[in-house]
Amino acid sequence: MGSVKKAFDLEGKTALVTGGSRGLGLQIAEALGEQGAKIVLSSRKAADLTKAQEHLAGLGIKCDWIAADNGKDEDIKRLADEAVAKLGKVHILVNNAGATWGASTEDHPIEAWDKLMNLNIRSLFLLSQRIGKLSMIPNKYGRIINIASVAGLRGGTGEMQMIGYHTSKGAVVNFTRALAGDWGRYGITVNALAPGFFPSKMTKGTLEAVGVEKLAAGAPLHRIGDQDDLKGAAILFASDAGKHITGQILAVDGGLTAVLPA
């Protein structure tokens, strides 16, 4: 039997983390870096990336960054090309960049719908496709981790009307399964994390509107996620410990999706 400790080790591995300048993306970058991976972060704003780089440096983690807007096809191509140039190979791709939008279904702006579909699912396809062709397929190795959401596993409620977001994250769920089926023959695993409620800029409005206590009460563990709760699952999917896991969606939600609503 091989070493379990070694199976979770990421020394010698490289990772591109989109939406990596803050929130869940930065948390995952912390975990990957702590395990030894060489990191490249991306997000739209250079200032945010510089701040994230300084934060990681304070933890003893060196990283590089590339400013890119994943809502733009030309930026996605440039991001992939530059990431491969910086890293040599991209072993791990974390597709975390995304957006949300709250509006009643009957009044949901089509422009917002298109923005969500473009960033939350179309960009995942384009970046995965490019990284796959440039690095993972030729090297017969890859770990793709998509950030879905519990919103992609169940419908919404009248209290939180986000039909565009729910739909886009549902697409991420099946994109993950489909890509896993297509690319398994290349030694590439594709899995998704489906976070429940975590404090972030994206969830700030919901947390303020509904309340942390009420959101926590709906989960068996009676809490929302914290800054460490995605890290272990991300390392499992990114490392050789998860080499026989693909096409899976792991809810990290305190048990929220394990119970039926009252």
C-alpha cells in the first residue's frame, strides 16, 4: 500500500485557480499552495491579485498571477496560453470564477441571464478546452475542479429568487459529468465542489437578507461554511488521493442537501 500522506502531497504539481483573488478561490489556492503546488491565480483586477499574492506570501506560499476577464473569449485564450507559459504544464485547473444575480423570475433581465451563462458555464468550457489541448491531453494527466453550488442541486425558493444562477450551476454539474466521461481516457479527472452558504462578496446580499442564523438552521450541522471548509475536499480532488474519483459532485454544505425542506 502506498503512503497516504504522499497521496495528498502536491509537490511538483502546478495549479491555475480562476477567481482566485478572494473568497473561495483564494481559500482553495491556500490549500493547494500549502500542499506544495506552484500556483497561478487569475481574476479581473490586478490590484486584487496583488493583494492576494501578498496574503499568500504571508503564509509562505509563492504564487504568480494573470489578470483576465473570463467573460471574454480572447481573455480566456490569453489566460490559458500565459498560464502554460508560466507553469510549463497545468496539472490542476480550478474553475472558480463566477457571478450571481438575484431577481424575480418574471422580471429577471435577459442581459443578466446571458452574463451568468457566459461566465458561470461557457467560460468553464472554453478554459477547460484550451488547457486540455495545451497541457492536460498531451501530458495524459489533469485534475479539473469545477466550483458548482448547492443551487445547482436543488431549486430555489421564493425567498431567494435566482433562477439564472441556479440554472447556470445546474449546467456546471452536468458539464462536470460529461467532461469526466469524455476525458477519462486521457488520465484527466473532472469533479465539482458544490458549496452551501459561505461568507463571500458573492453571498453577502443573501446572508444579509436572510440572516446567517436562519441559513445555518436549515443544515443538520447548524452552521454555514468557514474559510477552511472547502480545503480538504479540494485537496482530495486535486491530488493522487482522488485519482480514481471522477464525474462526482461533492456538496460541502453542512448537510443541507441531505435533508428535505421542512
